[in-house]
Amino acid sequence: MLFLSESVRKQRLEIGREMQAGTLGEVEAAQRLLQLDPNSGAAFLSLGNARAAAGDLAEAESLFWQGLDRNPCAFTFYMALSDLRRRRDPADVLANRLRMLGMWKLSFSVKIPDEVAAAFQGKSEKFDFKDPVTYEMFATAMEVQDKDTVDPPEVSDCLLPYRLLNDLQRQAPTLVEYRLVRDILANSARCLPLWRAALREWAKDPLAVSPRALALIIALLGEIAGVDVLDDFLELATFDDDEIFLHTHWAIWRIGQRLPSETLAKFRAATPSARPALRCGLADQMNLLPEVDGIGPALIGLLEGFSGFADDIDAPYLLLMVAAALDEFGLDAEAQRVFDQYQGILPRKGGKTLDKLTESEEGFIPKLVEKAFDGLTIEDVCIKRKLMVDDDDEEEQEEEVDEEELSVPKVPRVKPERNAPCWCGSGKKYKKCHLAADEEAERSPVKAEPARPVGDPFYKALFGKVLDSADEIRSRAEILEASRLYFDRDPRDVDPEETGAGGFFDWLVYDFRPGGTGRTLVEEYLRRRGGRLGARERALLESWRAARFGLFEVQRIDKETGVELKDVFAGDQFFVHDVSSSRSSVRWDCIMTRVQEFEGRRIFSGNGLILPRPLLSRFVAVVEEESRKAGQAPAEFVRANSHRWHRTIQEIHKEQITGLKVVNAEGDAIEFCSATYLVLDEEGLAATLGGMKVFEETTEESDPPGVRYFGWLETGVEESRRSYGHIEIRDGRLRLECNSRRRLQIGRQLLEKNAGSFLKHQGDVCESLDEAKERMSREKPKEETAQRVPSEEERELVLQFKAEHYATWPDEPLPALGGRTPREAVRSEVGRREVDDLLRMMENGEERLRKEGGPAFDFSPIRKTLGLDR
């Protein structure tokens, strides 16, 4: 029996009252509970705790495992086992994994028990331990921390079914992965007892398993269990929840398809004690069974005792269902006989119900036939979620076109050849699809649509219509699949403000092809509505369908017109008309975007993504390596994987930042270091510092009164002396600032050796770059001020400095060229490309600076020197 009887429930309550009154001990109570319910979790927990308290840890662990196998969705046994094993070995791997599973179980809870929240709250005040999300955060953190750790085989094997169940609970609210369903089926023998235990656990405590997880557990039991599970399912066959009802009946149907004779025997055994509502369900299920011996008598047996329940609300349906099923199995004479025999027994109200059930044009349709799950696979149910109420895929029907609309059809912009594929995307030849309609359209008067510029509301409105159609065309499961593909994580964890999020909707419209149809949203929109669109709308949709996604490098800019682009991987060049890009782009910018041809010119489609020039070479290497493994040309590979490049760019950037070490001229890590002194004699101090070659006063007339500045400079050179730090004397204190600990130590030695009698050291402070960034992120940001355009004198000085710096660049060994100089590198074809890439990166930065009004350096003389001028 799935649900505990009323008698057992009352006895359990009585045991609880006796324990509270102190007349019954914990162990005795547990033993009595097990007599009533062999699967009692409370009993196994009490017995296990008692043995642990007595020091019998082995027996305690055995009892906890028995309790877990009977209650796999409760956090208690995972935590109890984890704590017990940690007592024996604090580093026990299995204990850590059990604790993580316990955290996940708590995260699935509707409400955290007060005693659990209090226990965790005592360890940390920073988190709200009454919120299940807190436990999800901890479980996720533990998972991430251990993701690269390979568990011992015995641990992986031990936890396999528990982990599969946990993954099913995690994925049930959104999207179940194919891999998970595959793994469950591959390990069905080990999963079966745990799945049945989870079902029984829910029957005692409906909050133990979420409704959607329960529905999927039931469906999977229908795929892997034998007929013995039907006893439990028949208790759920009339359950008042649409999703559980549908998944239960699918599971019963699936067992009936796998084991028809044994299933029918179970149905017959259940009939005598079945209430009318369940008999209706049995009749529905028998109707869907393959033809087996005894099906006729089994159906007729459902009407046994009919006179005793003829006034039940379900009696008319049962009679019709039995007669319809008999007729379906070719027993039409029997069908007519039982109908005539029992129809007259129905009361007047039942007779009216009978008439209503048969008066529709289609006639009587059995409930389960109407639900149309006959033929659904376990993948349809678990992965495509066909039986989830708000995930039901609406039937993909062509919208009806009334005669008035057909009288003025629209003309397609381009008419295909008769044997060419039709423009609508159906895959049929044009002559067998829209040819006749288009020819009729040519003969009909069509009002010409006014010419409108691209980018006007027409363009945006059509994109909005296509995007809105996703609610109708795409199921919720497909939208979740798209989100997982694009962001590579649970949709609930996606921040709408993150980089790349804006491109999701473009990709969803232009590129995403779900497993069901293989069509993009644009293609599906054309297929369904193409015949009723205006010529310009259809032309724009066709342009989107043929849009080309790629990585493009800006070669030339025509102000207020557009940009000349080169496909980095395909190599071809073309001009794109886009005024906005002509204003914002600079030469050698790299853009990941879509380019479409519309009304005789190329334009951009949707949002683009800038690839920072310093990341280009690494990005190209990633694409070339992965496309080679995939057996695709790089340009084709880029188009096929348009959903992931925004993440790849972020990952490459993160790699570069992570591997970056900022050092000073001595190779020491940059730190913001300072030493503070109390000044005992300011005049003596200033005179001493001024007399030392290593210190040079830099105080200016415009500086505040009473403040003096000194630079700590390199000695032994006459020009371009390197600065090691600086000194500020203000309000009776001296402050020495340097960019490393070593410089601070040397600077202090210089000060204290030469001016120690004028100073009293008060303390040092050092702050790393990471610490400084963290501090600044906490501080209130200052209001941004407009960037000042440098004066002409400043521009000349900066350009002079750049000219001096780059004068020797062709002959400087560079790490980016493997230690070769640019002049040496250009002697080979590979080297020429490497130097050209370096120059493009620098030119791109200078062009960006020029656009902002800064002093930009012209690299054309260097190009000419190296023979790379163009």
C-alpha cells in the first residue's frame, strides 16, 4: 500500500504522545514504529542515534544506510552518515560527498526546520539559514570546489543512484538533460529501489519531493519497473493533480506496452475493490493495451456490481468506456449487449450525462486517448516535458486564412525556379508549394509598399513580431535549452546585465535550431506566415535567414556611409552600409556580427560584439584548433557555434588577466607602499634632503603653502633618471611612497642614515594591487569628469616621446616574436604576418586615441621601413 492507512496514522500519533509523556523510550518507540511501517525514517534515525551513543558506530552506520535507502529524499540520513563517518576519519571522502548531498536536499525544502536553521546559524551569522537558497549556495560551492577531484571508485559506485536521484530533483523544475535520463536507464537496476522509496517517502510527506520531481520519478518507474509497482500507481490513478495524473497514467500505459498480459492480470485483480473513478481509469488503460487473451472478460468485469454504483458521477463514463473499448477490440456484439444491459439502470441525471458524452461531432473520445500520450517515449516525457501542464507544446497548425485575405495575396520579392526549394522553408519544391499562390498573386492588384530606409520602425517591428512568436512556436523546454546552450549554465543563474546577454535574443531568432524541428525562429515564421506577408517583410525575413555570422576586421571607413570589412577566416572583403559604425569604428577593429543583404546592399543584422585586438591571435588559434578537430572550415565552424563566442572571448581575457603579473623595473610585484615619519626639525630635514643627489626637490609655486615635495631619483645618469619614489612633507610629517616593499626598505635606509636625527618613524603600510582594487570597489565612486583634450604643446611632447620610443622598435627583440626583432621577423612569411598583426594592434589603439582627440602616432613610416606598407 502506497499511502498509510488511517489506522496506522492514528497508532503513530499515539506513539508520539507516549514519547512526549515520557512513558515510552526512544528505542522502544522506534521498534513499534517499524512494526507499523517498515520504512519509517524516524525509527531508523532513532535506532541509529542510540547505537552511535552506545559507541557501536558500525551498527549505527548500518541503520542510517537502511534509513537512507527507505527515505532517499530526506536530508537527515545524509547528514547523520556524514557526521558519523567524520567521527572516525575527518578526511573521509564519502562523508564529504554525503554532506554535499544533504545540503542539496535542504535546498529542495519548502521550509527549513527551525532546529536545523538554529544549528547552522550558530556557526555563522552572515547567512539566512531559514532560506533554502542558502543551502543551494553552499552545495554549489562544495560542488565547484571538488569539481576537479576524482573520487575513489568505491565512493562513486556507492553514491551513483543517490547522485542520479539528486540530479533529477535539481533539473526537474527546468530542463532534464539527455545524459541524465540515459544514465538512469543504464543503471535502472540500482535506481529502481531508490525511485520506489522516493515515491513512498512522498506519500507520507508530500513536501519531501517536489511535484515535478515526483512526476518524473513516476515516469521513470514506468520505464524501468515491473508490474509490482502498479499497486502504487493505481492508488495515484485518480490523484487530483494534472501533472501527477498524466505521468502516472503514462507510466501505467508504458508498463502495459512492455508487459501486457501481466498488466491485465493486475488490472483484473484490482477491479473488485476499485471505486468507480478507478474503474474508469482501468477501462481507459485496458483500451490502450495491445490485444491480449482475456481482454473482453476483463472489460466486462469492470461493470460487475454496476447497479450498486449506477448513481455515481463516474458511472456513465465507465459504461461508455467499456463499450467503446470492447468495440475497439472487435467485440462489437458484446459492446452493444453491455450497453443495452446497463444503460437502463442509470438514473435520469446519469442518462443526461451519457447523452452529453456522445453528442459531439467526433463522438465519444476516451480521456486518455484525448490526452494523446499513446506513443510518447521516456525522452518525450522527461526531456521534452510533453506532459508538463505549462510546458505542453501547442499543436503546430498553420493559421487559417479566410477567403477575404486570400483575395489579395502578396507577391514574393524573388521567385524561385519551379524545381528549386520553395522560399517558405518547407523543404518542398516551389512548384508543389507556393507556385500557384504566387502566380495568382501576380495576376491580382497589389498596392505597392512605400520604400522605407533600413533601420526604421519597420525593421524593428518585424524583429519584435518574430521574437514574440517564440511564445507560440517554442516550448518552455526549448527556451530553457536555448538559454543553457548560450550561457552554459542554469538559466536562473544568468544576470541580464552581463556581457553577451544582449546577443541572446539575436541568436534565439537567427541561429537557434532546437532538436524538434531543426528550424530557426526566422525559418519557422516564414514557413507558417510567409504566404500572408508583404513583399518587403518577406524579403527582410529571407535576408535574415541567409545572414552571415562571422568575425570581421575593419579595413576602411567611409564617414557617414559605412565600413569596408574583411572576413578574418573566409578572407573575402565587402562594404557594409552602416552610418553608425562609420562613426564609432576605427581601422583594424574586429567585430563578431551578422551581415545580411537587403534591397541591394549589405547591412548589419542585430547586435555585434567587439573582439579586443590584443585577444585576436589567441581567438584565431582557438577557432583553428577546434574547427580542425570538428572537421569544419574555420568560417563554417564560427557560424555553427555562434552561441558560445561571447563566452570564449571572456575566457581568453580572463586567462590573460590571470597570467598577468605587474612588476616594476626591478622585477618586484607592484604594491602601494608608504612609510610615515614624525618630523622633529623640518628645516634641518629639508636642507639634508636638498643636499643629497638621490633626492631632488620638486615643490612648485602653485603648491599649497607649507608643503614640500622631493623626488627619489636614479643616480649615475644625466638624462631620463628613473623615479624610485617620492616624498611629501606636510603638517609636521614626512611620507615616503614607493611601488614595492624592496624600494620602501631601501628608501627608509637612505632617510634614516642621512636624516635620522630629524625624524621619528611611525609606521609602514603596503597594499597589493588586488587589495587596492577591492578597496576601491567598496568606496563610493567619484563623479566622472569630462576627459580633457590635451593642449597643442602637450600633444607635441607626447608625439615626440612616441617618435623617440618607436624609432628603435624595428630593431628591439620582442617576446611576441619569440625574441626576434621585427626587422628579423619580416624575412619569413609567417614572421611578416606576426609583425603585421602587432602593427595592426598598435595602429588600432592609436586610431581609437585619435578619435578621442588624443595625440595618435602614425605607424606608416615603420611599415615602410619593414616593407609592410600598403
